[in-house]
Amino acid sequence: MRTPGEVTRAGPLSGGEGGGGAAYDVVVVGAGVVGAAIARALARHPLRVALVEAANDVGDGTSKANTAILHTGFDAVPGTLEARLVREGHRLLTAYARETGIPVEPLGALLVARDEQQRAALPRLAEKAGRNGHRTTRIIDAAELSAREPHLGPGALGALDVPGESIVCPWTTVLAYATQAVRSGVDLHLNCRVEEVRPGDPHHRLVTPRGTLRTRHLVNACGLYADAFDALVGREDFTVTPRRGQLLVFDKFARDLVRHILLPVPGPLGKGVLVSPTVYGNVMLGPTAEDLDDKTATGTTAGGIAGLLEQGGRVLPALLDEEVTAVYAGLRAATGREDYRIAAHPALRYVTVGGIRSTGLSASLAIAEHVLGLLADCGLAPGPERPLAPVLVPNLGEAFPRPYRDAGLIARDPDFGAVVCHCERVTRGEIRAALVSTIPPGGLDGLRRRTRARSGRCQGNFCGAEVRALFEEARNPPGAYEGDGR
């Protein structure tokens, strides 16, 4: 029987110096989708592992604000590490989602050509996909394109059909990895920013506001701050430039307007914006691509929104008649090279996992396996494999059964029939189950990512008070709540 790891958000670190706990074999810094995947992979072995995060929740950085596409890797630069890991990660995550309940919909993608130059580029893009191991693409003409996407704007001349591209829930992907890691023995320390690294032998010392952690091996999965963390150990191999992507989310009434992930043909200025359904039943438009200096600049701009609406109107004119229910921006870690910056530093017993851009979600499980190999190059002896503790995440996808429709679940616990958030049809039972889960949310935004509560067309204006009351009640519970076992 496995002993679960601990989840901490405050107070002294029990595994740190002076806390009486043992030193770690591996500390992974950064609890985004990549860091959580690495911690989960390490949990298969008899190692003492910690996952350390500066924020108060998992998946609170780049991972929470991406395009939510499970990529095949058809358009990656052939021969790169990214191309290989995205291709392998697509296979691994597709299978993992079936096991754990992460909603995935394999809609396929269409790269739409809107002029002769773009149409002439389609054979080259199909050849590139073939070099990446994706040999099922085909070029379709304007008539077939119109039949498959009848709401497209005028001027579409044809498209490259890319089967296998899927939409996925990025929120529960991170949650599944981190939950499985903790249940399998990994300690998760939140609100635990690493401010200093003191390299040493046999242990590095990581200085945080909550105490000092000791570890034999160290993994940098810090996303936007991977270069800054590298500097803490004396490395200056690359610089991260935050690339802001602004996105619009349209109301569920727009969902019938689009059947595939609609991609533009890439041009000299990049891949352009996409129009895509989401697993939550909405339609998403974006992202922009703006290189900035500020790694905290996640605000949207009037110019960015206007530009997206202009481009979206050309692709899908009827989309502009629908309501925008959310506007957000995420920052991607650009490093000036069209590939990941993953490297082992054996002399430091240290692995950098940097430059993980928008494909990091798709490649996450493959990145984790690759990092395990690099840690072995750094001297880590992981020991025999063992099964991971099972995990089943709550379903947030509209194409799959939701609790408010589950008569059996409601009969066992009427709270799963008591709708609190009417826009997203989130029940009191789902909220309470999230609040007593292995990794409870650190705030209302974390609760939204676990349940969808407050993310609908009213943005919490109707349900916000009750959701907050349930959250506060969980912080000071009058009694225990069993939840639904997930």
C-alpha cells in the first residue's frame, strides 16, 4: 500500500532542514503541466520526490491559459526534439485521457487556404506532416470544405485535412498528473517560491520563504522563469521572452457554427489565429502573438481584441453575431529557437526543461519520459517501477456525461442534482467534492478550473456568492463531507 505524499500551502516545510524530514532524491520546480507530468513519472519509482510551486495551486501559469489543443505534431519542425515529443505525447495523452476521464474530442483540423499562394502551400505542408510521421493528411477542394464547414466566410479555396488533431481539457490534465503524483507519494509544496539555490554534494539546498529543501537531483520546469531559475545554478544558456496570446471565448450558442479546429495556412509572421470549439461547449478565437518584456503581463488590450474580431469575422462571419463570454491572455515561453530547451547538466545533477511553448500540453507525458532518461544521465538510479495510484478526474466536457444528468449519482447524493452555477450546470456536489479532493483549490479560480463554476456567460454574477460561501465553508468546515470518491 502506497503512502500518499503531503500537500502543503503554508508553514515550515517538514522535509526541510530542521524539520526532521529526509532529503529528497528529486525536486521538480514548477507545477504546471510539464512539471506535474515529470513528478508523476518519477512517482513510478521508489524515490522521495517533491513538486514545488511558487503559486497557490497547480497549473496556475501558462498551463491554465492555452489553446487547449491536443496536437499531433504534424506542423512541427521535422527532426527537432519538439517534433518527436509532441508526436509521442499525443499518443500517450490520448490513452491517458481515456484512463483518467480527461475529456478529449478528436475533431480533426482544417488548414484553410484563402488565396492562391496559400493553396499552393498545401502540398508542402502535407509533405512536412509526412516527415513528422503524420501520413493521413489530404488536400480537399473548396466544395468539400464548404460541405464540411458551411459557415466559413467567402473566399476559402481549399484546405489541408489533418485527422487526429483534438480538443482537450487542459485544466484537468494538470490536475490528473499532480493528483496521481501525490497519491503515489510525491510531496506537493505550494506557495513555495525558490529564491536561492546552493549547489552541493550530496545535496543541493533550495532556499524558500518556508524553509530550505535538500535534494540530490533538481529539475527546472519553471516555464516563463526557466531562464531565471537556470541563473540560480549558474547557467545562462537562453533567455525567455514572454509571448502574449490573447483569446476570446464565445457563448455556447456559437458551438454549431464550427465542426473542426480551423487553422490558417502559416505565413511569414507565424501561424496566425485559429477558430476552435472547446470541450466545454464554447468556441475559441485566438491567440495573438506579442513579444513582451513583462512576464506578468496577462492583461488583454483593446487592439488585440479588435484584431481578433477582424480576423475571426473573415473566417467565420456569423461568429461575430454571438456573445463573447470571456477574454483572457496567456504567456508562452519563447526562446528564439523553434525547439525545446531541454538539457541535462550531469556535473550539477540538474535538468533544465525550458522553451516549452504551446505544444507543452500535448508533449507533456513524452517530455516526462525524456527527462527521466536525462536524470539517469545525471546519476539518478530510479529503482524498479511500481504501479501508480489510480486517479479519475471530474468530467468537465460537454460531450461526456455530467453529474447533473446522472440519475444514479443524484440518487446516492442529491447534492449532485442541486445546480449552483446555471450557466455551466455545475452542482453543489461537484463543488464540495473539489473542495475535499487530494489537491483542493487554493482559491476561487482554482475551483473554477476544477468544476467550471463561474466561467459561464454571467461570469459568476448569479452564482458567485454561493460558490464563495461553499469555498469559505470548506476552509472552516462544520463537519466532514464524503464527496463522490474521486
